[in-house]
Amino acid sequence: MPNLTKHGKKRITERVGINQGDAKRNATRAYRRGIQLDETTGALKSWMTGRYYRHRKHPEMRIFRGFLYIYRNGVLITVYPIPEDLQNSFENYVQPGPYKKYEEYLNCKACEKASREYVKKSEKYREKRRIFINRVLLEDVRQFTEGRFDVSISCVCARECEVVVRYVPTKKDVPDLCEVADYLKECTVYTEVRFVHERDRYGRLIFPERYRIDPDEDELVYHSE
């Protein structure tokens, strides 16, 4: 089930005219059932090709219910309305086979129920996949930072287009982690990286030098400088 960038969610609600709660469902239908670039012909294909080259990194494109949906790695980037002259002659610019399947889907009421069931199954799958991805990212970031940065990575959590990295410095100063952010952006599909310095139960930033074992209580005790 495709995710949506903040920009993609904004455009689909503004231009398609649906609420944010239905945005992901609509983006999923477009991605699964929409008309693809190589299924179009003539002026419509030329118009889509122009949009294709305006977006770098080879976007995926779908036409669905009068709008062009643009994805990258399964994430909805933005939505464009199809020009009125192309929309009025839409059937003439789509290959017969794909157009017949597209029309059958739009006219099939049973597809709505099937789509809802698919969404439910997809949500369960996405949750399992999210947990797995977070584990893989955690190990990957730990390997990348080991020996390079004075930091201990405690948790990595992927959220749509963002990765949140939680850490604890192993020395007094907070390290510069820009290189870690660049690594994640280059090697994954995530476009934003946010770092969170871990805090103790009292809300204080954790620095190992400020803790020592209390022999009477047998636990770490905070000592401010």
C-alpha cells in the first residue's frame, strides 16, 4: 500500500477533493488500477512524458479518475489534473486492452469490497514489514557508526518518508551526525532524517559521564556538573 509524502497528501486533498482519511486509499487504488505511461498513446502519452522528465529518479505514473498520480518507490509525490481536452477524449489515447480493464474496475461494485479487504491485509503486512525494516535499519546504522562516531544508537524508527534515530553520546560532547543522515538518504528511500538525544526518566539528556553506580542502591545515579 503506497505511502504519501506531506506534499503528496496536500495535493491529493486539494486537487482530487477528498479528505485526508481517504487519501491513502485513493492513492492505493490509483497505483494498483490506474493507467500507466506505456499503456497510453498520442497526445496523452506526450503530456505524461513531459511530466515524467520533470521529476528525477524515474517516477512511476498512473492515471486514475481524471488525475495523474506520480510516485517514487511506491510513495505518492504529487497529483496533477489531466488537461480537459485530453480527458474528454481519454479513451482515444489509451490502448484497448488496458482501457477495458480500467473501465471494468471502475464499473465493478464488487471491487470496492475487494479493495477494502486488500487494505486490511496490507495494513497487517505493512506493520510486520515496518518492524522488520526498523530492525534492519538499526543494525545497519550501528555498523556504520561503530568506530566512527562517539555515539550509541539505541533505536531507529522509519515513519513514511522520515527516519528517526535515537542515540546516546558516549562522550561529553554531542557528535555531528550529518554524515549518518547523508548515508541514510543515499542508501534508503527516506528523504528526511531526525536525530533524538535520549533522556532519562526525569527528562534530562543522557550523558554517560554524568552517571555513576551508587553502591547503596545498586543503580545508575545522575550527577550534574
